[in-house]
Amino acid sequence: MPDPDHDQLVGLLRKVEEVRGLSAAAGPSRTLTHDDPDTLVRTLGELVDELERAHRRLIETNVQLVSLREVASRLAETVDIGETTRTVTRYLRRAFGFDQVGLLLIDREQGLLTGAWTVERAGDERTAALDVPLVGERGALARAVWMGRTLLHHDCQRHAPAFVAETHPLAQAFSQLGSLACVPLVRSQPAASDSQGAACDAACVLGHARLLAPPAGETASRWAADREEVQRRCLSCRHLPTLGVLAMARAAGAPALGAADLTLIESIALSLAPMIENARLLQELRRSQRFQQHMLDSMASALVAVNLRREVLSLNRAGEELLGRPEEAVLGAPVREVMGEEGERLLDDAMALGREVARQETTLHRPDGEPLPVRLTSSQLRDEDGRVYGALATFLDLTPIKRAEEHARQMDRLAALG
């Protein structure tokens, strides 16, 4: 009759061997038997030691990831992607001990992966800029983007990170690679209505097998042309989930990257991705703000925006010139001090009564009391919920027109007298 305790012990020993096989530091596997007490004690001791080492590595990795967050926070402080990726790759190489580390981010406008690649060779660390075309899927880095998953290569002569010229600073480093892991950096999970492929009728190229080889019966040239067309469309699609690629590699002759290394690299990528996404969003916001400011400053009409407390929120360059005061001096000031009583009244009507005016001729007054004839348009400012939070006035200086009209009247009077 089978002994349940015996069966459980056999199953436990089998699991012990499986767990020990996951450890890169584990020694050669030994056959364990339940009736060998010495071997059981020795094995349990080894397991305890390995568990302690694993916990220490976990603590060390967590500390390194916290430090990585501090390093990557610089992404939000600069628009220089090159400098930021250089800093991050240097930190990752030193902190985690890989021979080569690359961080490249997608530049949609240029259709590139752009960033930095750091190499350590004979105690000398060097970092070089790297740009990889995404259209055409040239190399393992671009392939990781289009496949949308982690790629691990042990034959880096066939699967180079990218194809660079012989004179490129990274040409020699790429030729000496032994193993390479490329992990896509993916933005936060989109909403269901914003899912991958929704914008192109489920024809999204990401992860599709047609990226690797032409379908049967299709010529290679035709397939390549169609693929590049789809890739360009994907790069312009707001649903593209990939932000860039994190790559780590070891040189030929060093221990090849294994499952434990891959888990670590994917954990680093998982921590790095939201930082990059937040930095990208902040950079896009800053660029949008600069664009809006450039538009406002290039307007021929003056513009003044006020809040519900009748305080100035914004004044463009034309407004500064007409009213004779810089924006910095009037921000937060009562609009009456900037535009006079008539300007305040028109903006009050727009905010409180919804009485918007279009191209109404009126007279404002500069801070020094000098009258300013203008053609003014006012409207309400509303937030995303439709609530009024201020008013906006644009006005055009009519002084040259008034002078021309007065000159014409004088000429008419002279003509009548003549």
C-alpha cells in the first residue's frame, strides 16, 4: 500500500530540484532520495543559503530601482532626450553590471528610435548617440518595437541591435556582442475605447507575423513596400502603445543572458516606462504652451484674459505695446487698472450676462489716462464642464484709422474752401 508521506516527500524533492534549477548560482543537480538524511540536510542548507542570497539580491534590486526613479525623474526636467538617455544608460550599466546598455525613445515625426548606448570595455566606459530607423524594421531594436514583445538573442551577428556604418562609434561594440535583450517600453494601459488597432479597423501592424516575412505568394519587394506604408501609419497613430526600447547586452565570452537576467531587465523596463510616459506628457504640454504663446504673440490684435475676480490672467505682445505695460507687471492686477472702466464693463457683461460683443468700436484708456480707440470683441472663458471662469477680450487699435479719417475730413474741408 503506498505511503502518502513517502509520495509527498518525493514530490517535494522533485520541486526542490526544479526550484534549484531556476537559480543561476545553483551547482550541478544531484539525485535526491527520501531515505538519504545527509543529502536531505545538505540540500535544505543549500536552499536556505540560496533563499538568503535571493532576498539580498531582491533588496539590492529594489534599492537600485528606487535610485533609477530618481535618475529618470530628470526626464521631466529637460527636453534634451540625448542627455537624459545618456544619464540613464550610464546608471543602469553601473548599477546592474551589464556590458552594454541602450535606451532609445520613439521620435514619431522623424520615424526613428533615438537615444544613447553605453559600452564598458576594459574598464573604459563610453556612451554614444544612436538613431535607428523604424520604417523597414532594421535590426533587433526596431523589431522589438514592431513585434511588441521582449526579444532575447544569443546570435548577435545575425540579430544585431541595429545596422550601423563601419565608422560609427558603436560598430566595434556591436560586432563583439554575445547576447542581447530588447524590451519595449509600453505606456499605461489605454481605455477600452482606445485599444490597439481601434483607429485602423484592427489592421494594426504591431505583433503581426507579416512583419517577419512576406506571406506565401507575395513578392518580397511588394511586401516590403506595404509593410513600410503600414509602419508609417502606425507611427502617426495616437494609439501606438510603445514609447521606446530598453536594451541590455553582454559581450562575447561573458555568460549569456538567461531567464533571471530577462526578468530583471523587464522589471527595470516596467519601472522606467511610466517615468518616460510622464516626462513625455510634460514635454508635450510645455511644447503646446510654447506654441500657444507664440501664436498669441504673433497676433496683430491685442488680447487680454481675466478671471472671475476681474484680475488679468494673460496679455499678449500686441496688448503690451498698446497698453504700454509688460505682461509681468499686470498679471493679477485689476482689469480696470489696465483697460479702464469701459474695458472692465464690457468684460463684466461677457462674464456675468453672457453678453458677448463682436467688433464693437469703443474707447479704452491707458494707465496714464490717454484714450485708446479700439474695435473690441469679447467672449466668455469656459472650462471642460462648461462653467465660466473668466472672459477674453481682443481689440485692434483704431488710432491710425481715426487719424486717416480726420485727415480725409480736413482735406474735404480744404477742398470745399478752395
